Amino acid sequence: MTNKAYLIISSLLILVILLAGRHFGYSFLERFIAVIIVGGLFELFYRKKLKK
């Protein structure tokens, strides 16, 4: 996976979390915490599985 693809996927994940959280009625703080958690898990997954 190239750095450009990594940035696009991580940006889309953040956007989806923020918009979906707003749709389901979560507060901004809850959405922000979800972005941190999912972003961290994606980073771990990227380092272990996808980085080649």
C-alpha cells in the first residue's frame, strides 16, 4: 500500500465515522473518541498486515 492510498483510506474512515456518528445522534466528543480509537486500530492493522 502506498502512502497516498493510506492517507486516502484513513481520511475516508474519519469522514465516515464523523458523518455516521452525527446521523445516529452522537455528540462531537463521542465521535472524536471513536475517530481516535478506529484511527489507532487502523494504524496497527496497517503496520502489521498491509505495509510491504
